[in-house]
Amino acid sequence: MMRLSRYSIGVGDRFAHQARPQLRAFILAAEQGVDVVPVWNKSNREHTFIGTEPVSVHDAALFAVKEFNWTKPWHVDADHINLDTVERFLAPSDFFTIDVAHFIGQPAAPADLDAFLSRHPELIGTVKIPGIAHPFTTTRESVTKTAGTYLTAVKEAGRIYRHIASRKGEQNFITEVSMDETDDPQTPPELLIILAAIADEHIPIQTIAPKFTGRFNKGVDYVGDVAQFTVEFESDLAVIAHAVREYGLPDTLKLSVHSGSDKFSIYGPIRRAIRKTGAGLHLKTAGTTWLEELIGLAEAGGPGLALAKEIYAEAWGHGEELCAPYASVIERLR
């Protein structure tokens, strides 16, 4: 298994022009004693919108790595892939964000549910987790309901993982499971059941992206109850540590916070939680660096402003088409 460093940041280079300044930011961080690894990402939908291929992300990153003589780890993430879209990402990627949110809520086979409950009697009753003040209290019915909601999604993640492993080899990539682009957040007790199911599928998961409470809209601060998020985030860290001990998941397993850039109101609670527990973190930015460039063009006036207006007008005409895949992470003003 390729191991992911303790701290990593996913950066989006939508037009394959930003890898150099993005890597420069990691170099500046390293000069200040912050050891964090870059993971360049771009999803299939973004390649489709823009008309690019996954290899372009790898090549842009490699050019920057060579130019700056970056000797630390770096990765290229096949972002939000599924079994239908993974194929063209296999060669250039060494990090795969397996997105199974679409499968959440699809009924699990009764035999699969019975087998899961038989394997995990420890999930029923009073569940004590170090780091969480009050034990979880569950029943067979509540565990059955949660497993029924997520088991099909986890089994699909297993199918996708095994397909990637059969093509690349188990030692040659990093696995993330993503369940964030859905309507309902996963509670810490639900996360524990999901991780138990992932362990049953023998997925060497190193990052997991749950749906948190609140809104993680692209390009703006967190929208929600910061105190509630803090409790939830700390509880999720405790659940992950417990799952690593109990189910043999990789000791590099960490939370992945998607659309995590610009979330200044929760950076403090996140920092305190990971320092207190020693946990790692994968923070995936919103991929909106190109919008900052567009803002700069507009502020420059003249031809830059004219270009920004042209792009805006063209995008407005395709609003429904472009916004639909991002419904859970944007709010469109009309």
C-alpha cells in the first residue's frame, strides 16, 4: 500500500496552468516548518466540461515538481471517480477518490445485512469510544437501518477498489472513499458502521470524506453551527482511531474535508482537534483558483475586464448545465 503523509492538501488545477504557483505555496509552507504534501486533483466532470484528459494534470504537476526540484511526496488524484469513469484515470493517477454517494440509500440485500450484523455484534448495545464522553447506545434495529443505508455504497466502493488494484497493483495507489456529495450528513455512530463495512471489504482506505453538518460551499466560508461542527469533527476523529484499532484499517486513515478552502471559521477547531489527538488531515480545496485569476483580470480593467465579462455571459447561458453537478456545494443566486 502506498502510504499517504500525515498532512496533505488537494489542489485543483482546472486548466493545467496553476501547478507551479500551487507547488510554490507548499515550498513556502515547508520553509516555515509546515510539512504538507500536494495532491493535484480534477474530476471526470471537470475534464468533461473543459475538454481535457487526466494525463494533463499529471504532466503539469510533474513539470512543476522538476522545475522546483521538489523531492518530497506528491500525488495526482482521480477525483470523484466511479466504475464508469475510472478507466482513463488509471495510468496518470496514484490517488483515487472513490465516490459512492449515488449508492447511499440503495437497499442492501437481506443476506448481506444479516452477514454484516453477524460479523459485528460489537456495534449493538452500548459502544464506548475513547475520546467521546458519552457512549453510543444502539439497537439491532438502528444498526440494521444504518447498514441498510450504506452497505450497498460500501460494496460498490469495494468493487471499484478491486478493479483499480487489478490494473495498478495494490501497492501503487492511495484510496479515499467519498460520501460527502449527498443530502444528509453522517453521524459519528454511522461513520463507525461505515468503517466496519469498509474493513469487511478489505479496502485499505487512507482518507474518508463524510458529509458534515453545515454547508461547505465552494469559495466561501463554512455556513453552519461551528460549535456543532467542532463536536462532530472531534467525535469523527475518535471513531476513526477506534476503527483503526478494532478493524485493522491503515494507521494512516484520516478525515478528508472536501471544498475545504476558505473555511476560516472552522480552521481553528480543526487545528486544535488534530493537535490534541495527533490525527492527520487531508484538506481538499474547492478548485476555485481559476476564479481568483478571473477576479484579478476583472479588477485590472481594460481587456482583462472585457474577457471576464465574456466568460461570465457565456457561463450564465449554461447555468443549469454547469451548476447541476455541484448542487450540494454551491448556492446559485438568480
